[in-house]
Amino acid sequence: MRGFDYLIVGGGLAAVSAVDGIRELHPDASIAILSDETEPPYQRPPLSKEFLQYPDVPRSLLYVKPEGWYDEQASLQLVTRQKAMTLDPGAMRVTTARGTVYGAPRILLATGGRAKNLAVAGRDLPGVFTLRDVEDSEAIRAAGIEGTEAVLIGAGFVGMELAASLSAHGVSSTVVEALDRAWPRLLPPELARWVAGYFEERGVSFRFNAAVEGFMGEERLEAVLAGGRSIPCDFAVVGVGMDPCDGLASDAGLAVDDGIQVDAFGETSHPHIYAAGDVARFPDPVFGGRTRVEHWEHAREHGRRVGRNMTGERVPYDHLSHLFSRVFDLNVNVVGRPAAASEIVRWGEPGEGPSVTFGLAEGRVSGVVLLDAPAELEHARTLVRSRAAANLVGDLATRDFGSLDGIARLAAANAMEDQGIGEKYE
Ligand SMILES: Cc1cc2nc3c(=O)[nH]c(=O)nc-3n(C[C@H](O)[C@H](O)[C@H](O)COP(=O)(O)OP(=O)(O)OC[C@H]3O[C@@H](n4cnc5c(N)ncnc54)[C@H](O)[C@@H]3O)c2cc1C
């Protein structure tokens, strides 16, 4: 058996961030990372953006750590092309597909997720893709040459970003969505309609309320059947979300429920086995209940926090969901849960300079969407995190603040006052 102080299963952003967290408090710890990928840990957001748009970008530009970094680190072993097959919690050991056994007194599962496919006829036809790893992105890049037509299934971030990126290559896209709008889990309906219009002006077509019934073609994909109509195309990408890779944990008897269940410290139902990143379902400190988040910032922060906790520090994970995106020339930041809002208040016109949309639910700010307003990100976080009262931002409809600074500080001060601390900001 190969023994280490810490064993990390999975080679994504959460895994590397956990190494950073462990090393901050336990600098000389021995650590092994087991990854089933061919590449060292890399960034996934560019796979649907820059990496797809610019054919000459090498894989190494995606790496989270510079090339050679792992070899330079004392007592750190990155083992690629090595899938962990079984976890024995009693012995604290993991066995890989090659039969090698790794063990450690602390184990982290950072196995992320795999792209969902659709259970319909023709899904294995050449020309039908999903997008999760660098090989997928390269295959889509090769298919998306000028003059081709693509069907993108799902108007979530993969479908929307692909539509924008592929249009840079002269590919015309039709986005097919089973629900009634673009980015349905992210944006309030009014804003979703505006975003769809923004895409249509740039040549993207949408089919809403259309479920995919099958992929058609003899040797390779020729058309997608959706909502009772056939849409001819050269290739299609299924972007309907991911399934967490939690099989290793469930087979080992750990508590799993659409993701590996962890407490606020990242510990699973088995002591000394932890989980972090896209695969972990954790207690939501802002909205209550349990949640699983599939965003870059969460993978980085959760990985690092859980890594530190594995060394013996015990600090709960304090997270507020944040997703960023860039589509055509539009910079998008979404904080909290604006899609679930019962009412919205908007500051500024989308597409005409910075615009901020507040989602309100149960008298509180539940989420904020920033379009071309990245400078307001920290203020937006403060407003959602402090569960600012709706009437505070209601004022925004009539007053020109110019920036969220004042209102965010007021919300933070009110929250502190509610807890009996601090003076109200004037
Ligand atoms: C195309 C795309 C675009 C994105 N764009 C954005 C964006 O714009 N903004 C944003 O906030 N987020 C974005 N994300 C989401 C973000 O990239 C993820 O949240 C983040 O990568 C999650 O990191 P992770 O380490 O938890 O999981 P992953 O990145 O999935 O890493 C898990 C790793 O574990 C490996 N693994 C799994 N099982 C095993 C096993 N049994 N043995 C060994 N290895 C295993 C996997 O192969 C993988 O390498 C995007 C994701 C994709 C796919």
C-alpha cells in the first residue's frame, strides 16, 4: 500500500485548492492526488469560452498550476490516468483500476461530476456531444467550422455560452430548451426574455417549451427531433447539467443524496473522510437547507476550506453562490437565487451600460444579477448575504445611487443592528 498523510480522489479545481488549504497549515504533509484524467488539474470555464473560440490555445494554458509545479513540490504526488474504483472507509484505503492501493488517515473526495446525456434514441450517433472535459471541448471545436449548423440542447450556461462562442466561428446555432425561457434556473423571467432577444439579434435561434425526442441520422447526426419538429444540423451538444460522481461514496456506505452529504466542515457521514466542490451537498448558511453548487468559485473556496479543516482546523464553510459568465460582449454575474424571486427591481437598462436586477422573495433580497456591472459584485454579495429588506432596494427604482456602495453598506449595518452590533451607517 502507498501511504500518505492525505489522499485526494479527483483532479479538478477543488482537489488542487484542497492541497493549497492543507499546505497552509501543514506545510510538510505528504499528499497524493488520484485523477482519472490525462491532464493535470485544469480550469473548465474556458472550455465553453476562450478555449473553444481560439483554436491555437494549448491545453497547458488551462492548467490551474503552472506546468511542472507538481514535480517541484516536496511530498506531493499527482497520479493521472488512475481511476479510484473502491473506497474502504474502515481501512481508510482506496483501490484504483490498476489495482494499486492508496491509504491515508484523511481522505478527500473531490470527484466533481459528469455531463448528463439524454435517454433518447440516437444519442450515441457521431456528431452528438456533451461538454465536461478538455477532449469534449476540442471535439466541439473541430466540429464547429464556419458555415455549419448546431443544435444546442439546454439554455443553461453551457448552451448559452456555446451559442455565443460558436458564432465567433460562423456557426449558426439553435438552442432548444424544455422550459419557457433562457437561463431558466438562473434569471428571473423578465431578464431571461431580454437575454434571449440579445442573442437573437446576434443570430441565435431559440425553441422554448421543446423537449428533445431523438437524434436522427444514418451514419452520423443529421437532425434533432424536438417538440414534434425536426431541426436539421451538422452537430449537437447536450448541455442539460451534470450528475455528481458520488458512486465511490455510496458504494462505500457513505450518506449520499444527489451528491455526497457533508457537514459545515466538509466531513462526510464517515469521520475523517471529506468531500468538496461540485460533488458535495452541504448546509447552506444563507438560505438554509442543504445545497450543491456547480460553480468555479465554490470549487475553489470549498476545496481550500475543507483542506484546512482536514488538518484539524474547524471553521464552517460560509458560502453564497456566485456564477460568472461572458456571452458575446455581455459580462454576467449572478449572486444568490434571483430566479426564485417573486418580484424584481431593476436599476439601469440591460445592454445600455451597467444594469443591476434585484430578485426579491419574502420581503428580502434573494439574489442579484449584474449585467456589465462587475464593479458591483462585492456590494451585491453584501445585500444578499445580509438578507437585506426588500424596501431598501425598492428605493432604487426611484433614486439614482450611481453605485450600490451606499445601499450595501446600509444593508450590512442594518443586519448588524438586527444582531445588536454596530451603529447604523448614515
Ligand atoms: C464547460 C464548462 C464551463 C463552465 N463555466 C463556468 C463559469 O463560467 N463560471 C462558473 O462559475 N463555473 C463554470 N463551470 C463550473 C466549474 O468549472 C465547476 O464548478 C468546477 O470545475 C468544479 O470543480 P471540481 O473540482 O469540484 O470538479 P471537477 O472539475 O469535475 O473535477 C473532478 C475531477 O475528478 C475526476 N474524477 C472523478 N471520479 C474519479 C475517480 N473515481 N477517480 C479519479 N478521478 C476521478 C474527474 O475526472 C475530474 O477531473 C463550468 C463547467 C464546465 C464543464
